[in-house]
Amino acid sequence: MSDNTITVRLVGADEDNGVVRFDDFREFCDNLAQCLRKSEAVVSSKRPRIPYRIRSLQSGSACVTLEALPPPNGQDHRKETLSLFRGTVASLQEGQAIDHRLDRDAIETYRRLISPLRANTKEVWIGQSQLTTQFEANIERILGTCVPSEGSVSGVLERVNVHNKREFVLYAPIPGYSIRCVFPDELFDQVRTAIKGHVTVWGKMYFRQDRPFPDMVHVKQMELHPPDDTLPTLGSLRGFAPDCSGGMESVEYVRGIRDE
Amino acid sequence: MFVAWLKEEPDKPLADIAAVAAEIDANEAVLVVPVTVLTEMQPSKFTAEQWDSFQKTLRRSNVVVADTTPAIAERASRLRDRAEAEGRKIKTGDATIIATAVVYGVAVLHTFEPKHINLSGSDVVEGLRITQPLPLSGQKGLL
């Protein structure tokens, strides 16, 4: 089987003789598509572009093989995307560490792959991995270990969503990290004017263990930075503060402070 | 490195620092600055104008001012444990800076402190590369 395919299988309930309900199948396919798109976004740091087609489809237990096609233009991230997807599914089922670039939102999407089991489906398979209640328990464990702390984080403000909520996504300067930010109504005008701008937000941040950036921030305050071309460069700081160590040699100065 | 650059210390490899700064200014690299480093800069040793410029530089879009988060604090504690097990001592401030670099997954931590450079690539620092300033391109700076 080609590396560019994913096979999934749903087995219906005994009372349906193993035949899968259409609602379960439709919802599962939606969630599968979302997981693939989010996995691609993680590996490419760009808007997902890989198209998929059905390579085979069997009824009874519903078995589908999807084939990822080359994107119409730009870099081909099929191999990394499918590898991340397969690896994440297997790790979540087995309780192993997952790629730290997957944010809370992406993990929640993976969690929904198991939703047919709560309806009329008996088994969900992705490749060789059968997703069981352990899959969900492992996700709960990962998301449950989020540590809240007050602080600030900076990035480019995009993807404002005000449909029944107040949210935007902050893209950190290090590729692959996005931060969901929930903001209060009173910041709405400030958020609107800051779209595509570089901002710092302050508030309660929810970190997953070992991730440098929070998964989510409840924003209390926000500041829009001036454009880079109006800010001093690092190069321009050369020799500009000759007294900044009070006359001491730099290593001695820093060592002295850290020894205090 | 900040202090040496701000003072333009003649005994430091200024051309190499300039090459690093040029990569960052050209948006070819991201600079991660642990807040611990910022506490070492005292406003009283700057003029108001110098302090303002310094602060503004930190607001560039590819400069990350890294808070000491619970994850970084825990990583720093573990780092100190590992060092102690090897008969070394790493002070809290140093451990926090190294842990910040590890958690952020940086390509390299730049310092002039020899005892940290000696830890480069070791298990104590989880394999983190620690060197004197050198651009990511590997090209030495030219005077």
C-alpha cells in the first residue's frame, strides 16, 4: 500500500449486524478530514492544501481508503502529514508522548475521532490501530495536565472568530505554534484594529507540559507592537550603552549578579 | 552576550556577534531572550533614551521574551539535579536560562561563560548546543 494512503474502518453495532449508521460515518469522515487538515497545518505552517480522494470503499463494516493527492502547487507535505497523523493516532491510543507542536485545539479534534463509539458504532480502526476508550482516556490525561499561570506571550494576531464567541489565534514567532486566545468584549475594538499585527497579550495562560507556548490564553490585556521597520535593530545596539555594567567586564558582571 | 554587545567590549568576538545580530535583523533567525537575562539589565545604568531603545528592540516580531513558566521552572530543577548527580553545581539563574533554551528547542544557546560552554551537548543540558556567538550559517564574522 502506498505511503500516501490512510485506511479507516468502522464496525457497526451487533443489533445492526455490524452495518454502520450513516450519521456515525458522516461525522467520523468530517472529523477525519479535520484531523488531516490540522496535521498538515502543523507540518507545513501554512493553510492546508492536500486534496484526498477515495481509493476504495466497502460496505458492511464501512472501510475507506483515502489517498492523498499532490497539492496543486507549492511544497508537497503528504508524507510528513500522514506520518504525523498515523503517529499521533497510535501514540494517543498507546498513551505515548505526541508531537509537541499539536495544540489543544488539534488534540480536541483527534478526540472526536472516537465519537462514533458513543453512538451506534462498535469499533473504530485507523490503519492498524483500534481506537478504544483508552484513546480518550489518554487524551484526557494530556489535556488535564495543563498548568495555568499568569503571564504574557507575543505573536501575530489572526483568525478572529466572533461567531457566538470572542476568540483569535496568535501565531508565535517560532513556526508550528499557534495559541487560542479568548478575549473579553471590551477588547473587541482593539482586537479588530490589531488583525495581522504583532501583539503581546497578558492573562491566564494554559500550558501543556514541555511546550514553550501556551495552548490557550484568557486575555485580560493586549498591546499592539509598532511595525518592525520602526523599531531599533539588534545591530544598532552595538556599543550604544557603554556603562550598562557599571564599568565591569561583561562575564564578571553577569556572574556577580547570578552569584548574589 | 547582550552586555558585551551593548558595551562593544573589544576582547569579545564582535564580528561574530554582529553576524548573529544581522541574521536576526534580517528575520533569518528568532532570538529567544529569557526574562532572567532581562533582570540583569538595570535601568539605572542606561540613559532614558538608551533604555527606551533597548526595550523597543525586544518588541521586534522575531524576538521572544520568554517568561519562566512552570514547565521551564521544573525543567531547570531537573537540570540542577542531573548536574548535582555529576558533582557539578548550576545556579538557579543559569539553570533557568538553559531550561528556557531546552523548552523552546533553540538551535543554540550563546554565552561567553566557559563553564556553560563546557556543558554543550551533554546529558545534563539534554544535548543543548551551547557556544560563543556564531551565526546559524556557521560563517565566522568578518572584522
